[in-house]
Amino acid sequence: MKAEDILEAIGNADDKSVKNAREKGNKKLWIYISSVAAILVLAIIIPIYYIQSEKTLGEGENEEIALEWGEVYIYYSDGGRIASEKQYLPLSSKEIFEVWRIKNGFGEEAKLYKFEIDNNGTTDCSEFSGFYLENYTPEDYYIVNITVSKALENDKSIAVYDPTLDTLKMTMTGYLDFECDEYNVFFQ
Amino acid sequence: MEDKKIVELYFQRSEKALEETALKYGKYCFSIAYSILNDNEDAEESVNDTYLDVWNSIPPHKPSVLSTFLGKITRRISIDKWRKRAADKRGGGEISLVLDELEECVFKGDTVEEEYSKEKLSEAVKLFIAQLPKTEKNVFICRYWYMDSVESICKRFSFSESKVKSMLKRTRDKLRKYLVEEEF
């Protein structure tokens, strides 16, 4: 193996990581631009929102939001090692969790109860689709909190490293259109 | 213009697709090519070759992230061009430095060299990158994917030179260990 082979292999890093790597730059300028943009957006959005909400009051309240589809990496434990498989799926945490559950050999007792994205102390997304945040700001601190059933908790009596929860983390944060700063898993 | 619309133009075989691509991503592609080749003319040529390659691959291919799709093609073409140029005279660009650094990740034991496929290596490296913490991952990709200079990475992340260098060194060590474990 040569260094050139590694260089070539790095070239196949996943699209999101490549896209995000350079988006973190120019912090100060970005903070300034995003602050100004946020004020402008609020100034425009708030009046439009009120006008729209008055217009649509009582119409189509129960309409379902169409989910975007995309290529998602499902990580799974393959004999103690982490492996992945790319699948074309609806970008919803619930759907993705289901595929992950089956791929990792869990039965229906393994459930995803809650999927939340916390942005600087406020919950940005409490629904099961968290792929795209409309008010995403790269410099903000995002925490992904998921609550799953106890069936997924690692068996602490086994001394060998079990990568299952790592594959859950990689799958559930990997499909999001942004990089989260912190990830927590809770068992219920 | 939105990426989706640009991709639609490719599907319609409209030459406007190329214009819009150049307008939106010309500088991005050029910066990747220039980092590798360190030559304006060669970098321009790589970017033009990228447009041709994209024109020929969409359709049937439908990229999910157009920017990285273009970036990957530019990177591949530029590395190929660098290889051809290196046959005459090596040097120039960040790629020489990057390759010297990545040499550390190559296992040089006495064992018989294992057969490995490039596909397997590619998959293993992809997994390695996916598992890195966010900041390490970004710095690693800037250096070894975009081949940004250490100086520009320092500016981008507001880090000192020693911090960037030590972070890269630690990640290379991790990669080396990981590749040995994965039997490459």
C-alpha cells in the first residue's frame, strides 16, 4: 500500500463530511452575516407568517408533510466491527431507525420513543424528521437527544466492546443535513 | 440557481447547465485543482475537464450533493494530471507535502504484503472518517481531501499552527493504527 492509495481512498469520504468541512470557516464573518440575515429574515417572515396563518386558518390542518428521500448510510455491527450499507430512504428518524433496528438484528421490542434536536437550549425539532432545520446556523450548538427502549442498552456484564450503540449514533446523526455537536442516548 | 435545477438542466442536455455550474462552482473547483497542481493553467484545464466529465456522467448519474460531486471529479482529475506531470518533474502544490504526511500511515512491517482491493481500502477509510469527532474530521478533510495548506486551515478554524499540526498528527496515527487493525 502506498500513500497515494490512501489519498485516493480519502477522496471517497462521504459527501456530507466533505461539504461540511469547509463550511465551518470564517467564524466571525459568518456570525456577523448570520446575525444580520436572521434579523432581516425575521422582519420579513413574521408578518408573512401572520398573514398566511390568518388565511389558512381552518384549512388542511391535518395535511401530512411530504418527506424528502435521500441516500442514508445504515451502520451495523458485523461480528464486532462496524460496517455500513447505503440505502435510499425517507429522511425521517423513525424510518431510518427501523431499518437500523432490522439490520442490527433487533426485534420489535427495540423502539425509538423520542428524537429531539436541541439548539442552544431550545428544542428545534421534536418531530421524527430532523433531516433539515430551516433555521440552521452552523456556529450554533446542536445536541441530538434520542430516547430508545431499554432493549438496546449494552449488556454491561459482557467485557467485549459492543459497537451497537456506536452504529446507532452514526446512523441517527449521519443522515442529518448538519453536524451535531453532542449526542445523547436515553433508555426508557 | 439551485443545485436541483442545475441537475435538471443536465438531464435536459441544456448547455446552460455548464454555464450555471461554472458560475456557481467554478471557483470551488479551481481552488481544489490549484491546491493540487499549484499552476493556474493546469488548474484551469482540470476544471474544464471536470465540466466535460460531469456533462458525460449526468445523466444517468443523479448526484445528491452537486458541490462534492464536482469536487470529487476535480480532485480525481487533478491528481491524475499531477501524476502525469510528476513523471517528468515532481513538486509543487500541497499534494507533495500531503503524500509525505500520509506515508506515515503506511504500515512498513516485515510481513508479506497483504493483497487488498482499493474498494475495501476506500470503504475502510470512509468508515474511519465517519467515526472521527467533528473538529478532527473537518481539519482532516480540509488537509487531505481539499489539500488546503496548514496555514489556511489555521485561518479557517482560528487555530494555532501547532494545534493544527498536532491534531493532524494524532489523526494520522489513529489512521495508521486503524489500517493495521483492518489488515491493510
